[in-house]
Amino acid sequence: MICETNWNNGLPYSTDIDPYYWDFGNGYIPFFAVVGAYNVLYYGDNAVTGAMTIVPDAVESFNSLGLTGPIEDQVTFFNEVLTIDVSEVFSSPNGDVTVTVDDNTNPAIAETEITGNTLTITALSTMGQTIITLMGDDGVMTATDDFQLTVLDPNPNIETLEFTLEDSPAQANYPNNPNPYDDTYIDYRWTSVMVEEDAAIISMHITGDLFSDNYASEGSLWMTSPTGTDILIADGFTAGTNAVDFEIADFVTQPCSGLWIIHFIDSYGDGGHGLSNGAFIIEIAASGAPVVAPTNLEAAVAEDDVHLTWDYENPAGRIKPSNSMPQKTEVHKLNKELFSQAKQQNSNLRDRLLLGFKVYRDDAEITYIEDMDSREYDDMDLAYGTYEYYVTAVFDSTESDGSNTVEVVINTNPSLAPPSNVSVTENGLITWMEPNAGLGSILFVDDDGSIDIGHTNTYPQYEIILNAYGATWDYYEIELSDNDGPDAAYMANYDLVIWECGEQWTSSNTLTVNDEAALATYLDAGGFLVLSSHDYLYDRYLSAGAFSAGQFPYDYLGVESAVQDAFTVGVFQGGPEMVDIVGQGATAGLTVGLQDI
């Protein structure tokens, strides 16, 4: 389309373009514009010839494969994976477009692959830049799209190089400038910096006080790299003296060694722009790249438990604010925005790559906490003693040095509880239980035959004893003397079973065969048994002298032999009212008085 505001040339008149004509023209020069299929724009404010010349190309663009969605430059970090949709990068009147990777100028930086409409970029572990070229092919025509990929070290050991810049030649407002110039480096050799260090650039700044005269728009600040690349740092200055901090992103990841030239250019040729109190600052990736250890480790002790807490910050090197002039070229603006985004990501980088923490006690790892947000750990149930702790940060490929070390002491002089249940028999035998010892839950089995046979009821005595002890206990009564008592599963709920058979003496009224089997299972599982019976052995093993393996008294009560009716107790039976039974073997030293009731 060609439009103008003059009817006489026979071209379409556009009232929409007319306002722009007055902006670009001088009142009588026509304004021409040509727009093609893929945002191809030509405009001219002189003769119509230039616009007419490009019309065939603009018309042909509607019949050609074109670049409709170019990919912006990308910034990423070691070992990260980027995925980019390439379905809208190219467009063609001929139909579908196949997109492939045509070139990767530095494959040591990243690997590329296209599957369907997805471009996958896998960053490697080398800082640098590469140009990736995509090719679109519709079967008839091809087109390409280039973009730059920058790969940064996510955890650099940053070293700062700072060079003082000599003041540029003194400047003053036109027409009183004492040192006019076209180019300060050509005319006055201002200025250059030789960098000896050979390391990758993380960031670059120029700071100082910038003076610009009353024709500030004529000035611009430039830089030439050691490889000869010229870039515009800033232009469109503000008249007067202003503090500046220009961040230069164009050389990130490139080597810093060599001669860097910094200079002003004045488009009119009479100078008027200068820098004083200037500094050239480069942050480089130094060797070693250490990771940062946790700090401020503290320990709190509660009895035999230790509660650890620590801090972990995520430093990412010095990041200075930018006061770069907004009038930089569009390409430089794009690079700067990408780099600023990368620096912002870098400020949270250590958390992003952090996997967790390891806790060490006495130089031995005791736990790995796979939580990068964790800042505490509890070490429980420690034995008495002195311990030292430190913590490290764990990353995907390395581990930090240890934090500060803390020492804790676990109750080396504990306040011990006294023995419990101390008692003395009439014979002077003293018994007690160890401190804090307890029998746990108790089951009392009443198998004394007091209900159905009329034997003496033993329950009241046990009730007094167990309650006085403060025991937790339950009661189980066998109502018919020849019935089975609780089974093994029932007794398994208790730490101790007290089975009282009282005066039972015949017909398996003490322990039945099933009772013995249930008790055997219970004892095998770790239970404890107190069996009280006048005549259990007489009832079940009347003819027994010696016992053998496979019999309950031998296997579980430790009885090897028994003598039945060894003596008689009770006046009615023709014996004494009471006798003392003197313990032997495991019961040596224990005397029990036996009385007929």
C-alpha cells in the first residue's frame, strides 16, 4: 500500500496518515509507507520513487515463507533445560512449516533438539554464548531465525576488578568548550583500560559523574572490546552533571582480558561531553567456585534431646542498580533486560539449586534433610555425654564446608530416682525395685475355686496388694474350676499375668492342659508369669519325681524334680499350725511362712 496526502499524484489519499505527514514532513514533502506480509515497513519523506521500488517486494512477501514470531535472546544457567514453542516462528502461504535447528555456533555451551513443535535447549556446564539458528521449510521455500543463548554459572565465586578512569578532557557549554572533539579516543586518547585477568565476565559497569553541554543530544558514550566489537553504552544525555551507573550486558560470559577502549563521540564535532570520578568495574567468575556454608548454628538441650537451628543465606555476588540512559539502541535494551532478569534469578539461585542439609555429630553424618527450606533438626534420646555438631549445605553436585561447631552436654550429673517398693521381711530380708521400674499392665486370673467349690477366696488380698502398689490391672475370674482360663491372645495385652489357683488340688482344676499351652505361648512372646498354687504339681503331675523337656514345669517353671507331701501343715491334719520354708537355689536366702488356712 502506498498512501500520501497529495491527491494530484494519483495515489490513495489517507486521512489516517495525514497527521504523520505533518510530523515527518516540512509542510509540502509527501509521506510514503509500504507494508508487507511480515511486518516489512518502508517509509520515505522524499520522492515517491523509493516507495515505488519496494512495492514488488512487499507484494511478493504475501506469497513467501516468512518470519512471524522470532525468538528472543535467552539467558539460562548451568544444567538447566529450556523448552520453547516454535509453532508460530514461521508462516507460509503454502501450508505447514517444518522447523529444524540449522546451526549452533558453540555446542560446548548447550545442546539443542526439536521434537514436534518444541525446541529443547539443555545448558551444559560451561559459561558462554552461542547463536542458535532455526530453519523453517514449507517444502518450497526456507527462512531462518537467529537468537543468542547465554549460559551463566549459577554459583560463581565472584571476584570484582575495579579500575579508576582518568577524567576526560575538560568540557564546557558551546561555544566555550576548551577541548572540542569528534572522538575522545582519536583526538585525546581518552581512554583505555588493560585487563590482565583471563576469566569470564559476570557483569560490567561504568560509573562516575557525566557532564554534557547545552547540546547534550549530540553526544554518545561507546566501548570497544579487546576483540574489536563496538557497542553504544548510552546516548541522549541530559545537560549538566549527573551521576551515572551504566550496566553493560553485551560481553557477559566473554573473556575479560585485553584492552578495553571507552570513548565519547560528538555528532557535530565540537565535543561537550565528559566523565569525571569514573570507574570501570568488572565482576568475573574466579576459580574454585566455592559454595556457602550454613551459619549461626545453635543448640538447645532438653533432658536427653538436642534441638538444632541454623541460618542459610543465598548470596549471589554484588548486584548494583542501573541508571543506564533509556535512549540506548533497541538491541542493547533487549540484552540489558535479559541480563537484568538473569541477575534477578541469580539472587535466589542458591535456594533454587540447594537440595538440603546434612547434620554431623562428632564428625559423623547422622541425617540428610532433603528439604532446602529446612533450618532445624531434633536429635533425640541421646545417652549421657558431650557431643559436637555442625551442618553443611548440599547442592546437586557438591557439599559446602561445615557451619560453626556447637558443643552440647547431656546430663552428665543426672538426678537419679531412688529405688522403689523397698520392704523388709520379719526374717530381715530387704527387697526393692530398681528406679522407675514398673510391671506395666497386669492381669490377675482368679482360679481359686471359691465360687463353685467353696475354697478360700484369695481375691481380696490381691486387690489390697495391687492397689497399694499403684498397679494398672484387670481381673479375670474362672467361674467353673475345670474350665480353661484366658487364651494366649487375651494375655498378650498384659506385661504380667498373676495366676492364682488357691487350694485347688485335683481334676486339673489348677491349670488345664490348654492353660499350660496358652501360658507357654504367652511366655515365649516375652510375657511374665507369677503362678501361685498349693497343689498344682500334685494335681497335674501326681507321680512325678523328675521332670523332663516337653513338660510345662520343666520348660517354663524351671522345675527339675518334686517331692510330693514332704510335710504336713495344720493341726487338723496332724501337723504344726505353721512351718517356714527355706529357699534353695534361686530362692536361697528367702524364707516363707506357710500356714493352713
